[in-house]
Amino acid sequence: MSRLTIQQEIFSILGIKEPVLLGEGSESQAYEYTADKVVKIYKGPVERDNLDHLCSIYAWLSTHHLPFAVPEIYAIEQHEDTVYLIEKKLVGRPISTVYARLQTNERQRLLSNYLKAVRHLQGVTLPTQPYGSIFHAPGQSPVPYQSWRQFLRETAPLKLPQTQDDLRQEGIDVARLLETFLQDIENVPDTPEKNFVHGDYFFGNVLVDDKLKISAVLDVSWWSVVGDHLMDIAGAVMFLDLYEYVTPQEITSLTRQALALYGPEILTAIRVYGVYYSLLLSDCKLFDPAAYSWSIKRLREYMQ
Ligand SMILES: Nc1ncnc2c1ncn2[C@@H]1O[C@H](COP(=O)(O)OP(=O)(O)O)[C@@H](O)[C@H]1O
Ligand SMILES: [Mg+2]
């Protein structure tokens, strides 16, 4: 049965007559369900264990009195081989859908709020967990890394067997890149405080309300790790240039704000974690060309 038919059947099971799409990411689509609930339908396979774990991570996050909402999963359901979740409906719209229409001063205010919000994740820690992924890829067991650098060293190159030919065609000297990167990893902390790192903190996963306050942070995923909080700060800054409507001046302004708060370590974090993300995104040429171009541009700049 086609994905569309299965989706129709899910709407019919839930009594949704006229489905309204609230948003879409790379893994799922969210539709209105009731006044205070949404249904999130996955596009591909998902591990049940990971969803149970996701549920408990959201419940745990919600105990931290964060100034924004996080998702709440009410039910995990399946129809044929399609998994769907019933979740609390969160207030706001993704920044990615509102930013382009804002005035310059509103954009500045929103960018500051966006940076301020992610800072609240500092101190949300998992001290008894090993460094590294909170979730695991289908079929794989999570690897307990003893140090943050070990996690970076061993995880960043994981996609290279599939992607190194593409990277070479893009003019990237993969051997030299890895050598430089492995040396550069020594510049980030080896055993930072074991912070919860969202790992995918960018405009698509952050909701903003009408007053330009950050109302929710979504999408804890396999990018989420136990490690250096600066990875999220670096992400907030470096994912800005995924969007052509964010100006270079706005990127410089947010980088300066981060620099004022964290000092030069933030520049190291942007550089090193930028390579980590680029290498792990190097396989998305076909399904996410914008992210692929972002990676290639970053890797080229890194090698200059
Ligand atoms: N609980 C929710 N309430 C309102 N909108 C949501 C909710 N969950 C997801 N969305 C919308 O769906 C989009 C995709 O959801 P997300 O959790 O980021 O999935 P993906 O893993 O596919 O990126 C979001 O950008 C947002 O617009
Ligand atoms: Mg998302």
C-alpha cells in the first residue's frame, strides 16, 4: 500500500476529516488532530525502543523548568508499517517559517531570544551516562564512549565509507581533512560536564510565538548526545547559513553575541563541530540537498 493511502487510513482511524499539515521535517509530518493534540506521522522505519526512550527523555526534560515547552508524547501507534505519535500541540511556528517576513529589528530580537533559549540547556546534565548518543541507529547498540573527544573521533568519520567518493569529487582531500580534524579535536574539552546536547538546534526545530519569544524546542533525535554544551551554541550559530534569507550581518551579529558570552572557545566549537556535522551530513546529497551543500561549503572553508 502506498504511503498516501496509509496516511489516509490513519486520518480515518483518528476521525480527521480535513487534515491540516502543521509542519514537516526530514523524518515526519505533523498534522492537527484535536484542539490540543497533533499527530506526527513518520515517513520511514523507527525503532520502538527509541520511541519509548524519546518519551522518557521529553518527560525528563520537562522536569527542568525550561522557559520553553518540549514535546509530550501521549501515545505511540502503528498502522501497517507506519508509526505515528499523538503529541501535545505546541504553541508557535518554526522560526524557519516566520523569519523571512520580519523587520530588521524584529529579526535581531528573535535571534537574541533564540540564543538565550538554548543557553537554558546548560546544566541539564546526565552525569551517570557515558558520552555520546542518547539514541542509537536502527540495529546498532549505543557505544559507551569514555571521553567526548573519543566520541567525536569515532563518530564523525562513520559515513565516510559511503561518502568519501562524493567528497573527493567535490574537490575535498579526505585524508588531509581527517588528519587535520583529528588534530583539531584536541582543542575541544576531553571530559566536559555531561550536558544534554539537543544536537539539532536550528530554525526548523525551534518554535516562536507572536511576541517573538521561543515557545518550544522540538525534535530530540539521534543527533542528541551527552557532551559539550557548546555544541548546541555552535549549532545555533552555524546552522543560520542554511537559510539564504539570513544575512551575513545577522550571522556576524549572533557570532559576536556568542563570543561575548563564551569567549574564543565558541569559535573553536564552531570550527570543530562544524566538521563533525558536515561529515555526518555528507550522505544527504539526494534527500536533503541544502544540508549537503552546507556541508560541502563548510568542509571547503575548513580546508583553506
Ligand atoms: N507537537 C507539535 N506541535 C506543533 N507542531 C509540531 C509538533 N511537532 C511537530 N510539529 C511541526 O512539525 C515539524 C516537524 O517536526 P519535527 O519533530 O521537527 O520532526 P522531524 O524529525 O521530521 O524534523 C516541526 O517543524 C513543526 O512545524
Ligand atoms: Mg525537525
